[in-house]
Amino acid sequence: MTPRGRGRAGVHAGQTPGGGRGDGGSIDAVTPTRARRPGRREQAAQPLTHPDPDSVQPVQSVQSRMAVPDAALLALLGRRDETLRMAEEMLDADVHVRGNELTLSGAPADVAFAERVFTELITLAERGQQVAPDAVRRTVEMLGAGEETLGESPAEVLSLDILSRRGKTIRPKTLNQKRYVDAIDAHTIVFGIGPAGTGKTYLAMAKAVQALQAKMVNRIILTRPAVEAGERLGYLPGTLFEKIDPYLRPLYDALHDMIDPESIPKLMAAGTIEVAPLAYMRGRTLNDAFIILDEAQNTTPEQMKMFLTRLGFGSKIVVTGDVTQVDLPGGGTRSGLHVVRDILDGVDDVHFSALSSQDVVRHRLVADIVDAYSRWDAETARPDLRSAAPRNGPPQDRRARRR
């Protein structure tokens, strides 16, 4: 019996403390006897004040036990129980481990969700994957978004290996990343569009190296527009390599994670790996090659058309970019990445993969920063002022534009 029930002990059901018939235990029954008794019409007009049964009755608690295989136990716990602690932080159910038995307790919905999470984590561990705290977080996020109902479980997403080198394995970490990787396998031209840190270029380069190692292509070509130099590199001092090296350094950094650094100069000297600015792609036909265009938001529609028509037999193209980071000179210059979707929509063997802040794999603050800038852009966007004069114009001009 709850404290509220004990406080009502000794009062018969339907009987007020004053001895008259009440309203079956309503709060109004405890009003002082000297107050005027309301009439029937007034009683009917008054809202019911019965206490909510859910606020009185205790929440039902259930308990579930799961057996953890010996081979998966250490991976599931993590180093110094860090994986288990992450699960406890992200789940509403209570988690206890005793021997090889996992006990979950709490509300029925919380326990059911925790069972699904640990089922996926155990599957990952049984497949030989390292169950790091990040894997726990990704699993909870995917299951919480209902993505397992789309036919791809978190264990399938997080166990897809692309490349392995020196103990480091490159694999997708979100459902959208896996779909992006699958699209690269299935289509000849793929566009990966999303904010910074979503792995667009990194995963594309991993697939390129994988294709080269499997002898599916003969060479890898990495390119990006050198918009900082206005695509006019001839006046810059030094050799071609010295001219373009600062602009293509991010691509080299990714290559060093996937290929032995000592072998990269040999592969580049043999033409197996080529890194070049977009301006040097004109007039070429690229056969049996895996071609990646990075920072495609800084291309014009004409440059995008020029690049896509370089496609030769046995080749594959991946175009990556972020439409929110256009650095093209001049406010009226259109981005080739903006318009290409409308142009190529419906063309066979061309696929567009969209990634969002939920797919950011850098520091967790990066996703928050991306979302904050997106909100700011949405709040400050004024479609009617896109072609207006700069903000530093006369005050009267700005007032006129606001009208």
C-alpha cells in the first residue's frame, strides 16, 4: 500500500470523512465541513481531480538474463570494462555482469532495447571485431533510429571490412556510410555529398586502393580543383609536383593511412597512382582507372561536365563534396555540384549518396558544429537577397532591401 493509501486508511470506499456520500475518493472530499456543499450542477461542472493511476502505481520492472559466450566476453567488457561502462551510460536499463551471464533490469521497453543492443554487440565480438566504446555508441544510435528495420543490422554495418594495414582496419561506421560504400561497388559513377568529417573522401580512397589490390583497375587518379590558385598554376614557381602539392596534401595524408609510405613514390613514378589538379584532366580519356574528384563543390558546371566525360572503359568515378563549403570566386558563380543532381537525375548507373551530421566520424563536437552552422544558415538565408548588394552598402540601401 502506498503512503497515499495509508493516509486514507479507515475511510470506507465512497464515504467522506464527514460521514456523507462522496465522489468515490476525489481530492475534493477533504474540503472543510464548514464550506458550502456544491450542488449537483456545480459538481458536474467541476473537472475530475482523481489522481493519475500511473503516478500512484509503481512502474513495472522486469529482468532478463543473457548468456555471453566465452569468446565474446572479454571483447564485450572491453579494456578495464570501458565498453561495459559506455553501455551503462547510454542505456536506461541496469546492466550487471556475473560470470558469463548478463543481467538486464528495468522498465520492459528499456530492457527490450538493451537486449537488442547487446545481441548486436555479441554478434560483433563473435565475428572477431573489437567492440570499442564507439561501436557501442554507434549501435545504440542506429537501433534508436530504427535503422535495423531497413534490413541492415548494426553488426552488419560495423563488421564490413574494406582495408586492413598494420593492424588498422578501415570500415564504415554508420548505415549511410555502408550504403555509400555499397553504391561504389554497384555503380560506375557515385556522388558522395555531405558535411566535413563524414568519411566521403576517405572511404572512396579506401575503395580505390581495394580495387587496385584486387586488380580490378590498373591505376588510381586523385584530383581536386585548385581553386585557391584560380586553376592557373603556370605562374607558380617550381615543378608541377611542387606547384600542386599544397593543394593535394589532404589526399596524400589519406594515402599514407592505406598504403606503405615507402611504396607510394614508386607507385606514383610508375603512374599507378596519380594526383593532379582538375585543370590537368582536360582532353584525357581514362580507361581502367578508379578516379576520385574531391572538393567537387568548387567546380563550375563546365568543369564538372569536363571531368565526368573523361570516363573510359573499365573505369569508375567517385565525386565527393560539401555543398555548404563553396569557395568559388564571385558570388554569382554556380557550383557544379549544386546543379549536377538535377542534370543527371534518372541517368542509369549514376548514384547520389547523401551523408549528414549523424555520419560524422571525427570529434563529437564536429557534428554539433555542423548542426549549428546548418541552423544558422537556415535562419539567415534570404532567397530574395541572394543577388542583392553587399552588406557594407549605405544604410538606406539596406533598409530598402529589407522592404
